Amino acid sequence: MSSLNLDDFSDLIERPDGGVRRDAEARRERQIVPPGALGRLDELGEWLAAAQSAVPVRPIEQPRVVLFAGDHGIAELEVSARPAGSAGELVREILEGGRPVSVLARRLGVPVRVVDMALDCDPESLPEAVVRHRVRRGSGRIDIEDAVTLEEAEAAFRAGMAVADEEADSGTDLVVLGDVSVGGTTAAGVLVAALCGTDASVVTGRGGLAIDDLAWMRKCAAIRDALRRARPVLGDQLQLLATVGGADLAAITGFLLQCAVRKVPVVLDGVVVAACALVGQRIAFRAPDWWLAAHDSGEPGQAKALDRMALEPVLDQGVRVGEGAGGLLALPTVQAAAALAAELPEKPKESEPTEAAEAVEAAEAAEAAEAAEGSSDALGAAGASEA
């Protein structure tokens, strides 16, 4: 029996400040560029202003990439193009700067934090800062057994909450959230299908490193079998994460909800994070107001989850690599929206003429004075001639 009361999140999570958002909308209407001319940037600026409870919106000064990592036992069925248990290699490549997220993070000047929750590797092969929250090594095959125990799921969930608190306390003002996993998209597909009431084929995608048709069929069958195990525990979200999720997915869910409690906006990367967000919505219906969908990865499970949460992706670049790369691509767009919302000047009030209008009025007055003087001289000359 878990000691974690998920119902508390419904009471703790508030919506972003609606009054501030209305103030941001009103300010936008007063700016020199007409509302709507900047497209969705208006909406992004207003969302961020409400999340910050500030008008004008403050610039994003301390963004952070947070990646939760884990290996999934279901990968043993060859549902992924990567070998089972190889997520640790991806983590090392990220730390060494050789992955897409590493390149983008360097370019944008954003620090990357990797949190090992269930990698199938020796913890001594990774830095202590990466492995200190690890719950277990790998996870169970969700088609025939639970991914983790309920106690491990709770520990992972609480670890995600702790990481969110650490980021909030350190001044992080926006998080790009992603995952590093092998087999994670299969677990994500099970969660989305279970929560949306769909069949396995509807949510089964090709993964970050695209699989062939035979692997897709194996993946679809694995999701179908895991779905049978997921449906009886749909009413208990923590048990659902333990049954067909895993330690990394439980941690991501806890992180998302605690960020909403701490009022830290989060940019969601791919299908794994979207699936966890969908679980989070079931726990606290106001939580998605604090989240922004970064991009459309082309994964059907992600599209299904985002549609259920009414979250529209910012970008559509077909980026499937995961690991927060798509989320980082969306970050400059969010920063641009914040800058435009804060720095575009407002239109002058009708009672306050602009410098240009004042110059025109002065020129017209001078011309009128010259005309009057000329008229006076002409009258004087006419009088003299008559005399």
C-alpha cells in the first residue's frame, strides 16, 4: 500500500493567473503590431506571462534541460532498433557532448541534467550526480510482468518530485523535459492506449531510430499484451506506472506534477513525456496548463496524448530522436515570444500626440504665421500705393 496520496495534487496545483493573462492580452492589443500579426507568438507570450504572474513578461534567463533515463525490459522482444539495455551508452554520449541535445544545448547555452532512474549498467560507470536517484537496474517485461514494484514506483515518483524542487529552488525558470530510454516508447504507447481507450495499433509508432515492419508488429503485439495488464489498474495511477510504466516514467510524472505545484513552466519533448503528462492530467486536471508541447514527433501515441490534453505543438519538424532535442528547438521560439511581448512599444494614446505629429503641427503653424505675415505686408504695400 502506497503512502503517497496523489489526490493532494488536485488541491495543490492552481491554474496560471487568469487575471495576469487578461492583462497580458490587453497589453498586446495596445502594442504597435496588430494582435494576430505575430501568429502563435502572441499566445505563447501570454501563456508565459500567466505562468510567471508578470506583465510585461520576464525574459527566460535560466532554462534547463532535464532528462530522466532508464532501460525497459520490453526491449528484449526487439521492439526497438537499439539493443536492450543500451540506454546507458546514450547517456554517456550526452555527457560527452556527442548527441543532438548536447549540440543544441551548447549552441543555446542551456545546461543539461541527466537523472538515472533505471539504467541497466554499472552505476560506477556514470557520475554520482547522474546515478544518485537510481531506483533499480532496468525494469520488468511489461507484457508478462510489472515494470517495477509499487514501492519502487513510489520511490521514483518522489525522486521526480525532489528533482523538480531542486530545479525550482535553484532558480530554473523553464524546463525542457525529455527522456533517454530504450523500450520507453513501447511503455509510453501502453499508457496512452490505456488512458485513451484505444487499440495498440493506434498508438504504435516507429520510435526514435525507426524500426522495420517486423519490429513494428512485435511492438504492437507487446503493447497489446501489456494493455491487458494495464486495464485492471486504470483507477490507480501509481499502480499503473508500476505495472506498465517504469521508474523513469514514474519519475517524469512526479516531476511534471511538482513543477506545476511550484509554478515552473515545462516544455514537453516527445511521446514518453507526453504519456507521463497524460497520467499527470488524470491525477490533477489543472496541471497541463503549466505545460507546453514543443513539437510533433510523428509518433501516433504522442499525437493522441496531446490531443487529449488539448496541447498544440509549437513546431512540426519531424524530430524523433527524443532526449529533449525537439524541446530545445522550441525554446528559441518561446524566448522570442517573451521578448516581443515585453519589448514591443505600445501605440500612443490619442490625447498624447507623437513627436512626428508635433513636428507636423509646428510646421503647419509656421506656415500659417508666414502666410499671415505675407498677407500683412501685401496689405501695407497696397495702402502705400493708393496714397
